[in-house]
Amino acid sequence: MTARPAPGASEWVKSARQVERERLLRRRSIRSGSVATVSTLLVVVLLVWGVTASPGWVRVRETFFDPEQFVRAFPDVLSGFLLNVKIFLIAEPLVLLVGLTVALVRGLKSPVFFPLRALAVAYTDVFRGVPTILVIYLVGFGLPALGLQGMPTDLATLGVIALTLSYGAYVAEVFRAGIDSVHPSQIAAARSLGLGHGGTMRHVVLPQAVRRVVPPLLNDFVSLQKDTALVATIGPLEALRQAQIHAASTFNYTPYLVGALLFILLTIPLARLTDYLAARSQRRRGQ
């Protein structure tokens, strides 16, 4: 149903100054878009010209951009990439669980929990200091060598454990920063209402902390998705290993390009989602 002006009331009409202002804004927007488009096209043309005009371009094109090798390697690299996605989907919730647990343990103030706090600090210091690829080596070759009953021997499972240990330390610090960002007055108010430490964390602190750390968490998960390729170092036939097999048999590196494109197609949407959530968070804070 369309609203009509009341009897005797005149419809609102924009002033001449407002009309002129909107016209100038539209012109400025069109001009800015045109300049951005032209400058982008110019940069792209210069980059393409600079690469294709280089002396070794013919050899690079044959080695990295062979359409026949691309088509031949694509099915195997894609099947390996599905293993990368599977490792990522299993490791991601485990990383969240480990990271949140460690962050909560580090926030315990009672002296009786000092051993747990010390263990949490040691865990974050060690696994943030050791490169992820070394963690994968140590877990992938060290755990099976222990010969313990029930120890997993599947290489993909060992890769998930290694990635969880490595990224859990980073995510723990992200969660801890989010928890520390909640103003102490809110904790004091929750305590004054009769909530204990657990209730305060559950109902007051964690909901705010989680909302604040979503963008950096997504950044960590973009890195996690890329680092699933490191699991190839202990043997699973994921995308990088499949590309290595094809490259070794043909002496052509186009299969690596296939793997790179598959990772890009997955990580770019995650990156744009991260940017969107970060911008929305800034708008909520009025920045």
C-alpha cells in the first residue's frame, strides 16, 4: 500500500543545492571508477608485455603453461586436492577446540591451576616457535616410531595432528587477545550479579571475544588451508604430491600451476569473507 501525503501537506522536494551536490557526487564517482579502470588495464598490459617480452618467456611458457600437461594432470591433482580439503575440514574444528581450551586455561587465576597454566604457556611457546613443516616431520615420523598401542599410522591422520598442534598455538593467542579485549568492568558487573568465573566467561566474555576475533581466525584458516600442502612431505597423495609425480615423469612444471590454481580458487573466497567481516566489525564500532 503506497503512503500518500496528508491533505494540505506538500510533498518534499529536494533543494537546488542538494540536487547539485548529488550530481557532483555522481560525476566524481564515475570519474574515479574510470581512472581506476584505465590505470588497472595499463598496469596489466605493462606486466603482460614485460613478461612475454623477456628472453626466456618461450621456455617458461613451455615449462609452466603447457595446455596438454594441464589437462593431463588436472584429474589427479584435483583428486589430491580433495584430500587437502578433507584434512582442512577435520583440522579446523580441532584447532578451534585446542586453541580455545589453551586460552581458557591460561586465564585461570587460582594457584592450584599453575601447572596447567605453565603447560599451556610452554605449548604455545614451543609450537609457535617451531616451523610447521618441522612439526609435521616430528609427528609424522616420530609418533609411529614410538610403537605405542593404538597410535595412528595413517599419514593423513598424522598430518591432521601436526597441523592441529601447530595452528592450535596460534589460535590460542588469538582467543586470548579477544578475551583480554573485553573491558574489566563487564567482568566485575557479571561477578556482582552472582556469576562465577565459568558463568562470566560463558555468558559475558566469550560471546564478545569470539565476535571480535572472527576476522583474524579466518586469516589463520586461510593459512591452514595452504599449509595442508606441507603434509605432502610425509607422503599422502594430496595435490602437491600428485603434482610432483606428474612433474617428475614429464619434466614439466605445469602440474604445479594446476595445484596453485585450485588453492587460489578456495582461498580467495575465504579472504574476501575475512575482509567483509572485518569491515562489518569496524562499522559496528563506529570506525
